[in-house]
Amino acid sequence: HHAAKGGGQILVCVAGRGYYQEWGKAPLELHPGDVVNIPPEVKHWHGAAPDCWFSHLAVEVPGEGTSNEWCEPMPEETYKELR
């Protein structure tokens, strides 16, 4: 999520169990009620745990010059290591 001013993303976890991970950092396990505020220009991924479904709201924060860039998928072997 890129932005010249403002921008970013907010995740609101609704049900199930999932993960959020910023590039180069350890994954954060997410549960219903968790909220993650992601500033613009932070490379990250979020999704379900390998053994559970996950429901969340992903809100794009308004800003100027905003855009979204989809990056490479997480390697399957790395994803399966999450518990």
C-alpha cells in the first residue's frame, strides 16, 4: 500500500485464526477482535492459519497518491511452518 500522504491499511479480525507479518519480522497470530494498523509503504501479508479458516475486514485508509501492489506469494513450505 503506497501513498504520498495518508494511506495505509487497517485489518479487523472477525472470526477464525490468521496471521499478519511484516517483511523481515516474526508473524503475529490474529484472533477475533484484534486490530492491526499498517502504515503505508510497509510490505506485509495477512491470511488464514494453515489449519483454520479466517475472516477479516481489510480497510484501505484514504490518502493522496495511493496505490496497492501485490507482491510475490509466500512459499508453501514457509506457510506450512505456521501453527
